[in-house]
Amino acid sequence: MIQLSKAQGEIVNSNKRFRTAVCGRRFGKTFVAICELMRHASDMNKNVWYVAPSYRQAKGIVWEQLKNMLKEYKWLEQSNEAELTLRLKSGSKITLKGAENKDGLRGVGLDFLVMDEYQDLDEELWKNVLRPTLSDRKGKALFIGTPKGVGSFSHQMYSTAKHTDDWDAFSFKTIDGGIVDQKELEDAKRDLDERTYQQEYESTFLTYAGSVYYNFDRSEVVKPCSGLEKMQIHCGMDFNYSPFSVAISVIQNNCLYFIDEISINESSTEQICDELKRRYPNSRIHVYPDAAGKQRRTSAGGRTDISILQNAGFNVHYKNANPPIRDRVNAVNSKLKNSQGIRSVFIDPKCKQIIKSLESLQYRENSYQVENTENTHMSDAVGYLIDYLYPVKREIDIQQPTRWSFSKTTQGVR
């Protein structure tokens, strides 16, 4: 028995050829996607695709859960992890794809397609690459994700679907999925700023305000940060060669105080390590770098940036991969000011590059693309630190709801 909440069931039971579903975080979007992949592959000899923004996301989000559910239903004939392909006893095939290589997605015929996290995909991918794959077989598609701003591709698709024949448009809040309880939502509302909460949990399309770090207010955030204990310092780090950027902070009472910065042109990781030790010889130094540093080799000996930091004696904290830029930006805005108006980031006036970066960055018009300027590097350094310590996305123990269900049969999922 596959169990869905009422809201999840509305998406699954729509008979429209194209469906867009904009849902709050932890609504259960992945579970809906998996149910739809299985349902369409339960028919004979179908070609079904799941497309995520990256190959890594496709594998990490769906692969194991989908494979295990197919095994449980005894539908799985063969799996190929190298190609992320599952062949069913029905003769159908489910393939997981990343959107990085658009040309590699051309030239196939599909019966059904899921575009997951479609707010992070682009119009060209859909119109020029994936839409033609559905034409000869009259294939269907499900677009599912969280909202971006008014004017974005995801907003255009959702708005168009509401007024187009053979399209359906759904919008559900996190609470509608039946997975996250009210207490968790109250905690999230306390931790996040109002705009982020509305977008990520209330599934609201927001108008672009222009400023990336819209909760930065010089009069509230910039103030002397002297007299603080420096036994432990926490450094966000961006490895850009020119300038190499380090945002240096201390943490007290769950507040971040940026007390110093390093911004040096044409500098190496070794030189930055020496500079940190010179400035803070008696401190325990924690570094939160760009995750790309575990592959980036910057020494003649072939050492990576991460290994150089570790060999210098620093405590290095990083994720397997950098989060989406939007998540990093939301984390910074939420620490600058949460939905209750509480600020927990403060910056000493001498940190001129941090202030300039947070204050000046703008989105391109009608886009969530940040204007590409040299001012991004210091805010990136701040973002790596804050996103690691205070991420917007929470890990939640998922309990699938039991209010709506459809049963398993020998013909497929009904």
C-alpha cells in the first residue's frame, strides 16, 4: 500500500498531460515524483525519465528510495547504477538524469518525464531539449519544485499552466504534505526571515526586491565588535585567486560577530594560512571553505586547498558539495534578521569588504542570477560559514501520512 496525503493525491490523480506543482519544503515532493515514475513505468514498454538539476542530485535524491520501492513491489528486473537506469518486469525503463549536459538529453522518445526542482532548471532545457522528446509518443510531464520569484521560469510555467488546456497547476504549503508538524513550522518561522519562510514553507512567489541580501541594514548590523573572546575563531573562505577572501568571526550566544577580514589579490592558500596564524596565534581556528576546494589543486605537490588547510592545523568543516546559491543566500538573510525581527549577525566597521559585498550585490532584472562582480567573493565566504552552521534546510524524520491511499495491484500502482 502506497500512502499519500490528500494534497499529494490531488497531484497524482490529475489526468492532465502536463502538471506543475509548486510545494513548500518537506511537502513530500520526492515521494510524489517516485510514485509517478512507478505508475507510468507500470505499463508495458514505457520509457520514463527523472531529470534533476545535476547528476549528483538525481542519484542522491531518488535512486536508492526508488530502487528499494521497486524491489518491495517485486517489479524490478535489473538495475544499472553506472547509468542510473532501472528496468522493470513490465519491459519499461526508468532513467535518472542530470541537467548539466543538455546535449546528452536530446534524441530520445519519452512516455513520461519528471522535472524535479524545476525552479533550478531553465526554459531552454524544457523548450529546446526535453519538450521534443515527448512529441512522438504523446508523452506526459510533471514539473515539481519550490517557488522562485515572480518572473522566474518556474513562475511563468505555473502561471501558464493555470490558464492552458491540458495543463494543471498545484500550489501547496509544507503543512499540506502531512509530513512536517506545526511545532516544526513554528521553529522554522522563528529561525528564518519572513521572506524566506513565506517562499520555502508557504510556497509563495515573491517579487524580486533587487538586493540579494535584503536583510542587511548598515545602521543595525554594522557596529564595533571589540572586547570579544577570541579563543575560537570561525572563518568563511572563498578560494578565488584574486582576491582570496576570508571572513573572520567569533560566535557568542548564537550570534556571529565578524571581527576581521582578509582580502588579498594573487594570494595562495599557504599564504592565507600563514596570515591567519600571524593574526591569531593563540586561537583555535575553524575554517568553512568552498567545498570545491577538496578537488582544487593549488600546490606543486598536487595538494588540494582543503588538505593545505588541514595540514596547517586548522579545523576544516565543509559539505560534500556546495548548496544551491539560493539556499546559501537564504541562510545569510535569515541570520541577518529572522521573521521575528531578531538579528544575529553583526559586522565590525573595519570589515569593509564584507560590508560592501553584502550591501551592494544585486539580482539581474527578473532573475535570481546574481550580478557577476568582484564583490561576490566576500559574501560567498560569509555564506559558506553561515550555511554550514545555520542552514535553512533542516533534516526531518519523515513519517509518511496515512490519510490518502491507493493500492498495489499486479498491473501497477492505481
